Amino acid sequence: MNPHRPGDVLIVSDLDGTLLRPDETISERTVDAINAYIAAGGLFTYATARSFTSAARVTRDLSLQLPVITYAGAVILSPDGVTFSKAATLPRSAVCKLIQVAQDHSDLQPIIFAMDGERDRLCWVPARPTRWVDAFLAKRQNDPRLAPLSDWHELDQASAFYVSLISDGHLLGRLTRLHDELIATEPDCHVILTEDIYRPGEWWLEVTSKVGTKAAAIMAVQQQSGGKPLVCIGDNQNDLPMFAVAELALAVANAAPNVQAAAHGVIPSNLNDGVAEWLERNWIRQRR
């Protein structure tokens, strides 16, 4: 790929482990590089497993103009979060299986994200706590999405679009079996099991619709942006689908080994502002 102008391609970056440094912030250098690229007519957005509420806090200094991709591709929003596309909801059968896990195992409880009108909600059952869910919620005490349930029967299962199960290594075998079962029995679901990059030893099973992956969402944004060739940058397992549809897939140096192997090239790590370095080298310095 040898584009001549910033607007010749659409660049999509993951956030955690890629654009964000290990302390979950974006460096001033990276902000400046991205904003300079956009100001020159460049097409840039992000694709993250975070919600818009969480992603907006860490990307507030970016001059984003294109739709942003959240919940690992399940929800696409305008860069200000005001308007969104219809959420890619999960099959009821998958939601039922995940809720049944909570009924059968007190040490596992799903966190289920669902749409309520035009508002995304974070649903859980406080009467069935686990220390991982408690830790997750402790960081979101004033989050407007919080929607505790007295029982899972209160949930409109047709509105669920993203489910997480969190545990440590002691329950990894159980999560692995559930991961394999969902892959075998729920062909319309995209299922990943990955270790948290900020908290080693903490494992996340994440379930979205097959039409709610980063790849599907990126292709929708690509179509809205004039069908420009894709450059995708990432570090973890849920970035592999977007690598598969990219003309140029780049992994940061801190990426998982199989993610680096799937990429067309490796750029410096998130600690070393790899995305900024690549933008400066390929777009900004050359055009000054």
C-alpha cells in the first residue's frame, strides 16, 4: 500500500494496549500526531471493547470526526456519542446459557450490557456477587449505565448485545469449557477468552454477535467513509477479526505473539507511542 494523501486510507486503532499507554492514558505526542493527521484530511477512528462512556474519557483530547466503534464492534456511535447505530444484539439462546452459568455457579456472574431505548445499560444481580464483578463495579460507582436487577428475569434478553464473565486463573478451566461450548453451539456469536492486559491473572470471556465484531463495524464505517483501504492497528485477540479485513494490519510490539504473527508489520509498543511514531514517519514528517 502506497497512498499519497492522508485521506487515501482509513486508519482504525484499538485503544487498550495500543493507543493507550500502560497507565490507560494517551500521551501528548499521540494526541498531537492523530490531531495533525486528521487536520490534514486524514481518516482516523478507534475500535474498542470499552463502552463509549469509558472510551470518551480517555479520548477526549482527540479531534475525532468519524463514527467510533465500541463494545468490541457491537455499537457504533457518532464521535460525540449523541447518535448511534442499532446495537448488534445477541441470540436469546446464548444469553440464556450465560445466565444459566450464573444460576449454576455462584462464583461466576455475567455482566450483561443491553439497550434500553437509546441508552446502553450495564446489568447485574447484586444478590449474587463475585469479587471480580464487585471490583469491576467499584470503578464505575457513578456510571449512568448502572442497572442492577433483583433477578435475571427482569432482563429483556432480546436487548442484550455484549456479555462479560470475569474470573482468575482458578476458574480458567470452567471459562474455557464455556468458551468452547458457545463456539460449538452458538454459530451467530463471536466468543473470545483473553487475559486482562492491565491485571495479569484476570481472565475475561466476552461474547458479542457475529455481526457485532470490530471487523463488521469497521466495514460499516469504511462504507460510510467512501470505501477507503483499511489500516488497522491492535494488540489483542479481539483485534484479529479487524486484521482479517485490513489491507494493512499493524501490531504494536507489546501485542500477543499470535497477533503479531497475524499482522503485516510490527510498530513500536504502546509505551513507546507506536501509533504516533508510525503516523509521524509515514504521514506527518513527510508532508511538512
